[in-house]
Amino acid sequence: MDAFRVEVSVQSYSDIVDGRKVCRKGRTWSFLVGHDFSINDLRQAVEGYYNLGDNQRMTAWYRSEDDDYIPLICESEIMQLFDS
């Protein structure tokens, strides 16, 4: 199985620690995935790793070959990224 590295960069966000709201600085997290990786897998991984609350949602973007940032909207886009 070929593995691909996914790098998630998050700007500042709020977190709840011991019942208190805490402002976190942005950070980057990277991990390996396989061809069966989906948008739902990405969402679950990010929400769990960054401990996002019920009222927080993520938006995924990827960098194109032209260095433009494009929103990741559908599963077929992930497959195209793996194939490129």
C-alpha cells in the first residue's frame, strides 16, 4: 500500500480544558494515510486531534499545482490528489 502524508495546518482556535475556554495558537500536524482515506476520515481525525467542540467545524483546503488554495469539497478530489 502506498502511503501519503497529510499535513494539517490550523490557525488559532478555542479549546475547553477543565471546563475553561483556552485560546490555542496555530500549529501543524502531519500523518500518513492510504488510498482509502476519505473526507469523513479527515474530519474525524482533525476534530479528535484538536479536540474541537460541538460548535466548531473545520474546512479543508489543499494547495494546487499553481500554489492556489482550493476548498476540498468531494471525495473525488482526494482521489485526484492521490493520483497526481
